Amino acid sequence: MQIPRWIDESLKAIAVGGATGAAMTIFANTVSFLGDLNVLCPYLVLLLPLGGYLTMRLYKAFGESYRAVTTVAIDFIHDGEAIEAGAERHKPKMKISPMMGVVAYIAAAIAHFTGASVGKEGAGVQIGLSIGELGYRLDKRLSWEGHRGRGDYYLMVGAGSAFGALFSAPVAGTLFAMTFASPDIIRLSALFPSLVASITAVIVSGRIGIHVMHVPEFEVLPLSLESLAYALVIAIAVGLLARLFIHLLETFKKQMKKRFRNPAFRTIIPSIIAAALFLTTYIVTGRDDYNGLSLTLLYDAMNGNGIPYLSFIMKAILVFLSIAAGFIGGEVVPLLVTGGTFGYTLASVLSLHQPAFAALGAIGMLSGGTNLPLVCFALGLELFGYSEPVLLFVVVAVSYMASGKKSIYQHQRNALKERITTGTKE
């Protein structure tokens, strides 16, 4: 008697989700510990050039595909989409190795120990993808022919469960799994395993004590014509800011590569500039939270405690420098912080409710930067506890459209935005 397919998929999703939840706990707690260490000793930022150099040597030893795990995974998922649709297959040139997750963990630890201004979800998703790949390889060895899982599904399940565990947001994790490769294609066939894996990862990581963001409570804007107008203003503003952020980040990386052919110079010079800027800011303002995740900047903005109006600019510059130097971590948390501090500044200038605009700015900036409005809507409800779904949905939708067709995820396919921005038809 064969096991029903839904039971087989559930067991495999639970295995991947459980393993990913445990891995995310180790990873997130490592990042939290190193962040606390930076608070105690801000001058660790002087080690940024050494950290950048070690990261460069690490990826030079293992290969460039180890750095581009997410991009390679997106290509594999697109390959699976082509097979499912009966189209011509374009198999990716590079392969995914389970060892990629280990390398991503080490690289992210170096980044947060030295105070690089990066996030954690990028490396976390890479670890989840590696666990998904390992699960797929074990499945091929142990499962009978009729019940072998698909490789692209394993990758989606690993990435989604990692995202869900890091933010304690199982619905956002499920939607991330189904859409991060192609935002306008919701892979409903992967809904059930993605949901099971994401819930499992969140439960397992929560039980064993993962460190997650704890967004402060705030008063949301009530639904009215006035608040809808304000929501449109913040949505368009952060959408354009996200577009500028991605453009400048891409341009800065290209310029660094063009001006410095030696890879050691390309990592050491931005690291030195970042360290100097941070120390200057620390000496002038007394704030030591521009390096690392910078979550206290976001929390202060949402509490209305008062932050420098140009905090979002300084944070964005440090993110550019850190990513250009080759540090590994991710852009999701930096986008949240940049958008939240920008929303605070905009509210302060317009004499509006600062915490509400900080929250909307954070989620809107993330939607524009990732091209994943549905994921960001769910994250706003789960992580931010946003109780007015209409305004939140308006912000993630409008900022998504205002941000242009590019995102922080390379090789992401978004046919809808390409048609809108170029004026072409199917």
C-alpha cells in the first residue's frame, strides 16, 4: 500500500522545515550575539577591512556560485516553471551545494562581528536553500520513483521556511516560498508543502529560543479619506526611494568594479570608508546603532523617541559600502530600517503621526525593494501587528508599482512590471 502523496509531501516538508528552523535559531542567535558585542565595543568596526578581505578570500576559495546561492536557486526554480509549463528547458549552469549554507553562515558571522551594515535574512535564506538541496538529494536516494519530490519545490520550501523562522511569520514565509523567484506567478502547487514547512520552522525555532525582531506597539492610522491620502504619499515616496536605493546600489557596485580591478582593493577601500563614516557619526551624534542590523533606529522611529532626520541617508550609504565591499547578510532588514527612518522623517516634516508613518515606510520600502507585495503585506500583519489591512495593502501595492521593475533579487522575473514599464503586450 502506497502512502498518499499529501502525507509524503507533509513528512518531507516537516523534515526540511524542522531542520531549517533549528539552523535559523543557531544563525539568528549568532547574529544577535555579535550585534550585542558591537554595542559593547563599537570600535570593532575598525576590523571592517580585515572582515571584507577574509570574506573575499572565503568566496575565492569556494567559488562565485557560493556567493550567488539565491540567484542560482531562482534560476533552478525558473527551470522548474519551464518544465511545468511545457516550455523549453534552460538548465542553470551553476549547481547548488549543501555546503553553501555553511559558507554563508561563516561569511555572515564575519560581517556582523566587524559591524558591516547588512541584514540577516539573505544569508538565512541561503542556508535554507542549502538545507532544501540536501533534502532533495536525500529524497532521490531514499524515495521510490513515484514519490520523489521536485528539486525546485525543495528550494522553495527551504527558502520560505528560513524566511518564516527568521521573522516568526509563517504566512509571509509561505508566500515568500511561492513568489520570490517570480512575483507574478503564485505557485499554488507548492502551497501545501511551503505552508507545512514554514509553520514547522516557526514552531521549532520558537521552541528552542530563536532571537527575532520585537516591533514596538504603535497606534495605526484609522481608515479614512485623509489617512488614505497620507498612505498614498508615503507609498509613492518609499517606492521611489526603493527604486533609487536599488539603482545607486547597482551603480556603486559597478563603479567599484570598474575603478578597482584588484578584488582586494574593491573590498578594503569601501570597508575603510564605511568604518570612517561610522566612527565619525558615532563621535558626532553619540549613536552607535548605524552598523549591523540597526534595529534600534527602527524601534526609536516607531516609538517616536527622536532620531536624526537624515538617518535614512547615513544608513543607506553604509549599506552601499558594506555590500560593495562584499559582505554577506542581506538587504531586507536594511530596507526596513531605511524605510522606517525615512517614514519618520517625512512624518516629522509634515507634522503627522511618526510611529504609523515609520511602520508604513518600513513595509513599503521592503515591498518596493523586493517586488514581493503579498509577502510584505503578510509580514506587516504578522511582524508589525498592523491592524488596518486596507491602508497596509495600499502602501505595499503602490510602493511596489512605484519602485520600477528591478529588485534586490537578481534574475527575479516579473512579467507584469516589465509590460507596464515598457508598454509592451503579451
